[in-house]
Amino acid sequence: MLRLAIQKSGRLSDDSLNLIRECGISFINSSLKLKTACTNFPLEILFLRDDDIPGYVADGVADIGIVGQNVLVEEGKQELTVEALGFSKCRLSLAVPKSADYNSISDLNGKNIATSYPNLLQAFLDEQGVQAHIHTISGSVEIAPSIGLAEAICDIVSSGSTLISNGLKEVERVFKSEAVLIANQELPQEKREILEKLLFRVHAVQRARK
Ligand code: PRP
Ligand code: MG
Ligand code: ZN
């Protein structure tokens, strides 16, 4: 049995479950159960917070996982990557209040920026020669400017509707991301064989989608 970790709720959840279903793998999905065994393939699905997935896969608590590259690179666990999956594409962007006067990245010098991605943001600011104070929070980042926590935010943008709903405008793109399949690096032979079978089906689904 292979253990797959996917996001419990969020942008990647539906896309991840759809991939498994399109692979012809059946399971009972109740929103309250955080673990489910598939009925026609040796796979068990764990529903977790996306930020916890790279760590669980690195430690072998889960054998494989589907997670955004943004989370994987933020946590410095790129070495777990098996392959990019081509869905749940998004970007990590800097945003400021709609009414703010913003001309260039240097406007962020000395400002407070709220984000859940301090490492990706710091690398970008260093590259741009900008010195700002990064304030790390774990969620609801888009609320930060309106409550006086920060002048700017850096968070994931997909459709852009969360930014709009919170009166923000996107000003810089920091990182491009999509869903990736990751795996523990010391999988025993029998689990590696199940992973090979799963990958065979994933590739067939990807070809059919094109
Ligand atoms: C991201 C981000 C925004 C939302 C943006 O959350 O934090 O809330 O997606 O999407 P939109 O541009 O389509 O409105 P994510 O699903 O990555 O989950 P998490 O931040 O709760 O981990
Ligand atoms: Mg998260
Ligand atoms: Zn701070």
C-alpha cells in the first residue's frame, strides 16, 4: 500500500482528487475523514495542510504527495520532486492596496510585507536589492494591509479574485508555480513498483488531456 498526501482544502484539493479519479482509482470521499483507502488500487489518501506535506513525505510518514512548487521550494525540499503535474498553475506575487501609489520595486524599501513565504520573498528582495521587513503569518495574508499589519503582501494568486475582494492590486511576480508530485527518497522496492504503476496511469491521463 502506497500512502499519498494531498491538500485537505484549497486550490490543489479538487485538482489532485480529479487526477486520482481520472487514473481510474476509486475511493470514498467524505469531507470529514482525513484518511481513506482506495478500493481498486493499493493507495491510501491522507488529507493534510499543504505546508505539512513536504515534511511528511521527507520523513516517510507519507510515501508520496501532491503539493505546490511554491510550498516545496519555500521549505527547501525540491530534492523530493518526481515531476511537475501541469495543473493548479499560479504565481506568488507582491500586492499593495489598490489606492497606493506604486511605481517600482524600490517603493518597497523600508516597508513591512506580510507573507507565508518568507524564504521565496527574501530571495526575490535580495535579487532586486530591496530591504524590507518581512512579517511571516500562516494565512489570511490578504487582510494584512487593511488591519495595519503591513503596507504590502506577498501571496499566491490564481484567479486573482482574493486580491480583488480585499482591495489589493498585484504589482510584482515573485515565483511561478504548479502542482508537483513528490516522493520519499528511500521508498522500498514494493512501494516503488506501485508508484511506477501510478505514474503510468498519470502519464496516460496527461496525454489524454492534451
Ligand atoms: C491561495 C492564497 C489565496 C488564494 C488565491 O491559497 O492564499 O487565498 O489561493 O487564489 P485566487 O487568486 O484564485 O483567489 P491556497 O489554496 O494556496 O491555500 P493556503 O494558502 O490556505 O495554503
Ligand atoms: Mg497552506
Ligand atoms: Zn514582523
